Amino acid sequence: MTLTVNEIFYSIQGETCSAGLPSVFVRLTGCNLDCSYCDTPCAREDGTSLEIDSIIQKIEQYPSADHVTLTGGEPLLQTNAIHLLRQIIDRGWKCQIETNGSILLKDVPEKVRKIVDVKTPSSGESDSFEMRNLKYLTDRDEVKFLISSIEDYDFSRDFIDKYLARRGLVINFSPVYNTMPYAELADRIINDKLAVRLNLQLHKIIWGPDRKGR
Ligand code: SF4
């Protein structure tokens, strides 16, 4: 059973409630969207076919890592990604999947923390969210809005009001690097009394925009 893999590497998780923790990143190839600010365009096409057993062996090369991040591209485009997630969980490793929100989450194992994007207007893909996914989000999961303009902010706030209010989810507002000033977004969150988490891309603050580590 194989997956097409863009890269496997070990770094610091830069986002979400796991920010700052080391993680083994498995980046799968392929994406069904075309976001304007995509920072991993190479992951949309470049990849090598690997057996899932081989992927597990590569993860095991990092003995201090007990956390795996499955990312992309869009990792759920490859149906075998579910088998990889099951094998990761079966080994007792913590795991999170970063998904663009457009693919149904129904088969993702319960122990996997789902980090789910809701695409905002500046992405050019704001109608991509699979609304049936709302019922598959649990209190362990996180939703992420990438924000690069006031229009994105207003869109995100309205989406929360309509669909995510009174849910136990962590909701991340993530300023797109070098677009929305951090202080402006922080001030808006405070002034509007939003129960959201300011999600800075730690790896870009540490190493700049081109270094891997998300
Ligand atoms: S979903 Fe992610 S990988 Fe796909 S185009 Fe958008 S930012 Fe790039």
C-alpha cells in the first residue's frame, strides 16, 4: 500500500496548540485547491511513491519524536492516508493532520487531532469548505482561518457566529506572513472579544518564510 510523498522531515511545529513542539512532518503530494498565498506549491506535484511501511520506518529514524504531523498539499486526497494515520496511532504516537477543509473528515481516526482550514476570501477558495465536516469536528480538533485582510477577518468572524459558536473547538486566527500586521489582528480580536487563538507562524518568525517547519 503506497502514498505519494513530497517530503518527510523533522522540525518544530510552528502553528496550532502544538506550536513549539518537535514533530516529524510527512508531507503528501497533491492538492485540489489553488490558494493565492500557497507556501508549498511544490507539494502539489512533486512526489515519490513510498510504501506505508517505508514511511513508518522513516518516522522511526527520529527516536525523540513522539509527534507526527501529516500535511500537504491536501493529505486526504490520497485515500491511503487513512491507513497511515491508523498505523501512526497504533504505535502510540501523537498525531495531527493539517487539511484544507474541502475533503470529508469522516474516516479520520478519532485519536488524530484534525487541524481544519476554513479558506478565507483572499485565498480565492472561500467556497471550498465541506460543510458536512462541521459534524466531524470534536473538542480535540482545531479550526484555522488564514487572514490577510479586513475582509478575511470579517468573513471569519461571521463564519464563527454562524457555525462554530458555543463549540469547544480551538479556533485559530493566523495572519498571513507579511500581510496582516500581528498587532492589528491582535487588537481586533481583543476589541471584538473573540474567543479565538492568535496563531503566529512560529517557524517563519524563527527562520524566515522559506525554511521548512510547519
Ligand atoms: S490548500 Fe494548502 S497546499 Fe493546497 S493550494 Fe491551498 S495553501 Fe497550497
